[in-house]
Amino acid sequence: MKIYIIRVIIPLGIVIGSVVLGFGTYYILKLGGL
């Protein structure tokens, strides 16, 4: 059960992390543009 949870959480964390990184980059570029 723990292994299954880890297998789900790690890819989910990678996806969420990449989305957050994408939004962060977008906001930095948006603020930098202003």
C-alpha cells in the first residue's frame, strides 16, 4: 500500500511542481515586462 501511494505521489508532485514552476516563470516574466 505504501509503495502504491509513493508511486502516485511522486508523479503528482512532479506535475504540480512543473505547473507551479511554469506559473512562477510566467509571473516573473510578466512583472519583468512591466
